[in-house]
Amino acid sequence: MLNFFRWLARRPLWLLHATGALLGWLTFCLSPTYRRRFRENVQQAGVSPAAARPAIAQAGRLVMESPFLWMRPADEPIRPPVAWSGDELVAQAFAQGRGVVYLTPHLGSFEITAQALAERFAAEFGPLTVLFRPARKPLLRKVMDGARERPGIATAPASLAGVRLMIRALRRGEAVGLLPDQVPPDGMGVWAPFFGKPAYTMTLAARLIQQTGAVPLLIWGDRLPDGAGFAVRISALDAQLPEGTDEAAQAESARLINQAMERLILERPGQYLWGYNRYKQPRKNAGFD
């Protein structure tokens, strides 16, 4: 299987994306559970079926591009080069001597965002620390661990020890990356509306910002058509998170961050993972799902 991943990693991106589109539709047609969840989440968000339909193929593209990104030689630049928008916000944040918390939903290619940020900014501003949960299958764990052990990227496990690593990184003026629409373990989140329906939402993002004075930035990896590569889009969080760590402040922070994720998703609904089980119950004594 590892050799197969290596073989896939050497295929052109356009071919992987074309194959992934077929895989996405095949999964949609063969899995009633996935199909039902996809449709329910789209309806909950008020998105038209036509606007969300491209996301079926995009989910397959996400799968097929993963070996291309995971097994890319660490000493080689990303090809084709990543296009950027809003990257001046990163330089402005670091110029203030503050750390940066990047927030991205399950939108587009979230794997490319970490690699692109590391390639662009790590040499000058230090590594990007990303929160991760090890894959359950040993083979995938080996591949994913190797993918994230590359220059400019540090990893933090989805645990209290990982949270401490992220806090220390931010206090050094570095950056961390999170998927705030990821379901946290029980006790590490609050129930907050997400497209009008209660979803268990992490409090970690807001706590990192509040405790370290870091600058929150919204980011996502736009998958360009026809295998042309990726564009990284960065924007400011247009909300002032409340101070304090009491329950009301945490709930309000989660609501505001969820609203920001909703705005990003609605800008490009055809690249969101609508099949992700966002509204599930949190698991006890587990990492982020």
C-alpha cells in the first residue's frame, strides 16, 4: 500500500483530481448514509443543491491529492506554485510581535494551507504548529506522520500536552493552525449554533487567542480547476472575541467563530465537506474528530 501511495504521488495533479472526481461520485452513489448526511447538511445551511453539487467531486479530489501532498519531497517547493491572496495580513500580524492563529474549516484543500504557510513564512517567522489526531490505521498513521515531519511544520497532538505546545509557540510569536469546525472531545467544547443548529464546538481556538494575544486569521486552500494547483486565501476575523473564560464568554466566542466559518463556506459551498458529521455527539476521552 505504501508503494501504491508513492506511485500516486508521482502522478500529475490533474489526473489525480480527475480520478478523485469519479471517486467522489462513486462514494456518493454507493453510500446511503453519506448521501443522506450530505443532503441534510446542505439543506441545514440553506445552500441550493446546485451550488453544493460540485462538493461531491471535490471530496474525492481531496482524497486523491493527499498522497501528492503527503509524500512530496520535503526539500522541493510546491508545484505548481501556490497563488496567494491576503498574505499581507500575515506580515502585518508578525510585525506587531504577535503570534497568529489560523482558522480553517473543512473547506478546499486544508492540507495545502499548512505546507504553503511553512514554505512561505517559516524561515522568517518560525514554524507553524498544527493540531492533529493520529490516524487509527497504522499504515495511514505512518504516511501522515511522515507528511507532517517537514521543514517549517511542528505538530501538536489533540491533548492537553498539545495545547501547551501551541500556547508556548504563540508566546514565542509563532503561528498555529486549527480546524475549528472539528468536533472536539467531550469537555473541550460548548454547544453553539452552526448554520442554525447546535453543534459541539471547540473552545480551544478562542482560548489560544485570549491567553496569548495572538492575531486570528481565516484561511483556506482553494482547489483550482483542471489540476492547476491551489490558491491560499487569507482574511481577517471580523469579530471581537469577548474577554474572560466563563461559560458565557466561551459560548459567545464559539458562536462568533462558527459564524466566521459559515461565511467562508458560503463563499465556496462547492468545496466544503458536506458529508462531515458536524453535528455528532462528542466522544469521551478521545482526541478531536
